[in-house]
Amino acid sequence: MGLFAAQLITGLANAAALFLVASGLSLIFGVTRIVNFAHGSLYMLGAYFGVTLMQMLPGGFGFWGSVLLSGLIVGLIGVVIEICVLRPVYRAPELFQLVATFGVILVIQDLTLMIWGADDQIGPRAPGLKSVVRILGEPIPQYDLALIAITPFILLALWWLITKTRIGILVRAATQDRTMVGALGVNQSWLFTGVFFLGSALAGLGGAIQLPKGGADLLMDLNIISAVFVVVVIGGMGSIPGAFVASVLISVLNVFGVAYLPQSTLVLMYVVMAVVLLIRPYGLLGREEKGGEHGQVGEPDRPIRPAGLVGRSLVAALMVALALIPVFGSNFTQVLLTDIIIFCLFAASLQFMLSTGGLVSFGHAAYFGGGAYAAALLVTHAGTPMELAFLFAPFAAGLLAIIFGWFCIRLSGVYFAMLTLAFSQLVWSAAFQWYDVTGGDDGLVNIWPSEWLSGTTTYYYFTLIVGVGGIILLRHLTHTPLGYALRAGRDSDRQAEATGINVKLVQWTGFAVAGALAGLAGGLFVFSKGSIFPNELEIAKSFDALIVVFLGGVKTLSGGVVGAAFMDGVRDWLTRLEYWRLILGLLIIAVVIIAPNGIVGSLRKGAERLGFYRGEFSE
Amino acid sequence: MTVVLKVENLSKHFGGLRAVNGVTFDVARGELKALIGPNGAGKSTCFNMLMGQLKPSAGRVSLNGEDITGKPPRDIWRRGVGRTFQITGTYQSMTVAENVQMALISHHRKIFAIRPFAHKLYRDEALALLEIVGMADQADRACAILAYGDLKRLELAIALANNPTLLLMDEPTAGMAPKERERLMQLTADIVRDRNISVLFTEHDMDVVFAHAHHIMVLNRGELIADGTAAEVRNNAQVQEVYLGGGTLYAKEDAHA
């Protein structure tokens, strides 16, 4: 009984920081419709500023003063981010905003590394709250009790701010109808900036207030962001009471999970999220969201045509060049190109559902890694020959996509994205924690191709044929009735349904195809490396694909492939630099703001403007 | 006269609001019938129930004797009902012809085909339909750059793709210039005559309605107050009350809308 109570109290105390960060994120989303992936970075900054300030300011007054001051500083940093990065992209599609905030994550990561160094910072303990009290015989840190006491006041203060003040009325009005609030003479830009300040300050407070429990380190931004998203989605995007209920739920669940189901701690939170979304698609306290924007804000996509003679000749020439690489190039070049082709196929499969289908998935790595793991598991546990295991990869990934897709397709917009993320995290945590089967962190090794494919050059040719074949298949599908039906559902769901198209079924099919082809890439990957580790299933892997599709150009057919080739080519020398994240982050932000058409889109526009090329549909 | 569409006691309540209340009417084969009424009378709600976008609170809709109440839009479309919307919903990223081809692909149940190129399928049929609405010369333009009136005509071509027995047109001429309106309504009337199909449409422009509709129904506050020929409706006291009486200026506004 005592232990149970102690766990409950720990869970409630942990909810404090989670709630602060989640309420900030929820507030920002509610008003600006920006899904701020950099919110975890603001939390991290809050912790670092807190440590520094607490070293300078002594005593209890210094401690709590530092917490508030950290919130204030982070709030101001949020203002800078809002003005410099987000203002230019408010009217852009959701994906652009997501990618921009992802750029901010990278920048903040490296700036923090520059300023505070790579060592973890130990959080000072709160003066006057350093000891423990005994409750039912169990030791409970005093600070935990303080946190439990403080959190409801923060909730109350926010509730008062939102429901009783003029600012709160404006914020709520903007949450419901931004255009109307603007038309009524409210300066929207400053309202957005103000909300961003408040939301960021809350994240900063959260970072500083958890210092005595957790300290500050460079991984805390990404560690908290997935939990925060789960909280916000479970509570309902934009709902602060929802964020509170969900923070408590998830924190308590985590503590009990660690105690009673240590094998499933990571899965638990995503299972809860998936279940909540299935029963209440808009979260516990959320309201229905018309998230139908997808990639269709701004300039519409152009009509498409299969490549003409010139295009085909160019591709054929490129293929010949690639086929000749082993004759001239080194072993290293072949390995690098193998990696690039695999990544290109992975990105192309995402682009098929994202650009053609308008389905923005945040968890595409589940199918890439899922396919790779499926093949590796067969080899490891059943001794299956490589050829069969390889074929099993796209099959298993497709099956996974059919199952997950059935759930995800029922939602749209941000909620769709979040559910895909949840499912990919589910697969990741299974791979990570099911040690007996997947090898956990140690991964699965010794997954080599059969004798006849084992040479670097042979495997390079194998990848070239299968990879390029997969990409061509996806491109072909884009031009078939299935691809057109996907585009129809994306362009106008209502019109498609009114002309006999079962949009959900078409999207489900597209989801499955994209999953299977990602699995094919995963199969190529696992046999080229000889091993597979859980990091191929991470959020970062899904984001890699999103970013290259974006860099290449969302509203093009070849953007994913070009972006992936560019990125993988550049990554090799970029990662040798000390602060490569900073450079990459700034590059991403620059592309979002200056060249939202991506590489392919910008080249096409440029060529049209200079008169080198006249697209069939450019008027 | 064969009845194509039979609507019995159709109702839709949103909480306490009776948006459509006990509406009963028929549409006969080859008939061009208008549904008019002031703003908020329940015309669009009525349409959305007929085509399956909204589920009725009560009542029954049958098409050629078959009950279609509450069926999803795509099933109703498969049974031969075409529809155009008040606000057009064409596929912005496709060409004009491809928009029609998409509907034809769906009609021929080729949506899941993964061999042929979509832009080559049923192109001739699509061009023939575009010819009917006078859009053939713009077949290969991107849909996103069309003028609004052209979009409306394109929508009509799409609605004809499944060879419908009944066309539902929600404010087909809204947002068009007066001359364009007249042309589009004349076109619709020709289609009704040539193909012997039925059309039910809502409209705010009374000139258009009284010039072309065979029969006119008047909806007011969710209830049907008149159903007859132009002359009958014009002389109906209740209709005059709604449009002219009570100090409202609906008639004047509508005439210029």
C-alpha cells in the first residue's frame, strides 16, 4: 500500500513538467495551428538557463527566482523564433511548418552544445526542500510534494487567464476563427507572438522546475517531445484541461509501468494514445478538427504526365552511368551509392502517400525498419534463406501498413500524423524492449546476403535494379487510375465521394503500397549492412524521409528521390563538421522560407522563367 | 409519368432547429424542377440529404422505387444520380479533361487499375461530354486556372459522366454573370430534353427559374409551401407572403443577387 502511494505521488510529481510543456504546446497549436516540434528544445533551454542562473543566485529566493527568470528568457527566445522562422510560414501547408520547427530543433541543439558543452548538468536541489518525508513508511522527496502542490495552481492560473481576461477571450476567439478575429480589428501577428511567448515560457518553466529531479542534458529535447505530443493528442489539441488530465494519466502510468511491466514502459504510452484516438478521434477534451489542409495550401499542384522522350533518355543515361560506376568507381563509391539508392526508394515511397495521397505520415520509418526487421527475424530465428527473407520484407511491411493504415486512415491532418507516429513508436519500442526476439539495443547481426550476392559490386547491381525498379513502379502507379484517385481524394474529398470513389479505401491502398515499398527499401538495407538496430525505426528516421521529400519539393514527382540523393551525398562531408546540425538546421529553415518549392520545384520554376523549359501546364 | 425521385416526409433537425421539416415531393422523368426559397429555407440541407452528404432525421428518399435513404454519396451516385455543388469541388491538380476522365474511370469501375495510364483512359468519352457543355477547347488546360463560370460547366460535364437518370444541381449559376446564367440554364434544359433525364435544382435567380423550370417548389423555414407550375406558384398567396409580404425585401434582393 505504501509503495503504491509512493508511486502515485512520484507519478503526480512527474506530471508537473510534462503538463507545463504540454500546455504551452497545446496553447500554441490552438491559436496558431503550428505543430511546434521545437517545443522540447525550449524545455531543454529552460533547464540549461535554470542551472546557470541557480549557480549565480543563491538561496531559496534565488532558486525560485531562477525558475521564473528561465521561463521569461525562454519565452523571449520563443518570440525570436516566432518572428524570424514562423511568421513567414503561417500560410504554408502544415508540413512546411513542421519542417521549419525541425530546423529549429537542430539549431538549438548545436547552440546549446556550443554554450554549455557536452557534459550533463546536475540540477541543484531546491533550498528548504532537500529532505524526504515518510508517507505510509515510504520516503517521498519534499520537492515532489511541492511540485504536486504547485501544478494545480498553474492550471488554475492558466484557466483564469484563458477564461477571465481579455487576452484569454482573444486567444479563445482566435482558436475558433482566426480570420474573424482579424476582421474584428485584432492585430493577429502580435496575438500570435504573445501566445508563442506564453507557450515558450511555460516550456522554459517546465525545464527549470524539473531540475532538482532530472538535471539538464542534450537529449532531453527529443526525450520529452514524444511524451508531450502523446499528452497533447490524448488531451485534445488546444485544450489545456485536457493537457492536464493527460499529463497526470501518462506520468502515473509510466511510473506504474516501470514497476509492474518493465518490458513495456515505452509501448504503454503509445498504446494509450492509440486507444484514446480510436474511441475519441480528437482527444479526451478536444474538439473536431477540420485538418483537411494537407499539402494543398497555396499554389495548387500542376497536372502530371509520364516522362516524355527527353525525360526517359535522361533517366536511361543516368542508369547507364550508374551501371558503369563499378568499372571506374572505388568500393567506397559503390557502398555510398547503395545507401543512396535505398534511401531514395524509402523517400519515394513516402512521397507517394504524402504528395500524391496528401497523407502526411510522421511514422514512415515503421515500414522501412519493419521490413528490415521482418527479414532479419526470419534469418535469425528460422534460418530462412536470404532470397525468401528478402521477399518477406515488403510483404511484412505491407501487412503492417494494412493493419496500422486501417486505424490511421479514419483520422485526418494533424491527428492522422500523430497516430502514424504513435504506431511507429510502437514498433520501435517493441524492437527496443523485446530483447529475447529482437535483441533489443544490440540489434540483429549476421544478416548477410546469399553467396551469389555477397560481393560489394554484385549487391550494388542488385540494389540498383530493385531500388530503381521500385522507384519506377511508384512513379508508374502515380500515373495510373489508382494514383489519380489518390490525387482526387486529396484535391476534393467531397467531389471524389460524390462521383463514386471510396476515398478511404483508396487512401488505405495507397498507405499499404507506400508501406510495402518502404519495406522493400528496408530489405535492401538490412542485407547491405548485415545488421539492423532499433534506431532504423526511430522518429529521426521518419523525419529524415520527410525532410528530403520536402527539400526535393513536395509538389513534384521526383522531389523525394532528388532530395534523398542530395541529402545522402551531402551528409557524408557535412557530418564531419563540428556543428553540422546548426548548418543543416539553418539550411532547412532557409529552404522553407526562401525556396518552398524545394530543389526540383525551384529548378523547374527557374528554368521556366529563363525560358529554357516550358512546362506543358505552365501558363 | 414515371416518378424518378420520390421524397416522403423528409426531415432534418439540428438540435431544436427544424432545418427541413416533413418535405414530400416527386420528380418525374424528363422534368426540370426548381426548388426555391429564401436564404436559410433549407434548400441545401435538403439537397445534402438527397445525395447522402447528410443523414435525414426522418423520412424516406427513393430513386426509381429503390430506398436510398441515408446511403453514402458514392452509392447514390452509382445508382445514377449526378450532382453539382454550390461551391465547386473540382480536382485542382488535374486538367479539365482529366477531371471528367476521373469520373468516367470511377463509372467504369477502374479506380484500382494499376496498369494503364489514367490520362489515356476514356479520353474520347470525356471530350464528348466536354463538347456538350462547350468546354472541349479547354480540355487540356489545368483546372486550377479556369474561370468560375467554366468550372461550373466542367462540373456539369462531370455530373453527366455516369449517364445519370437524375441530376441534382445546387445553385448552378451562383456567381455567374447574367448572360452566362442564361446560357448554362439553356444548356441544362437542352440536356434534359435530349437525354430525357430529370433535373432538380435550387436557384436564387428568379428570371432563370421562371424561364426554364417545368415545375417549381417553394421551401420556407424547412417546409414546402408550394409545388406547381410557374403560374401556379406565382399566384400562390403564401408564396407571395414569403417573398413580398412581411416587409421583407427578398424578391428585390433575389432579383439582383
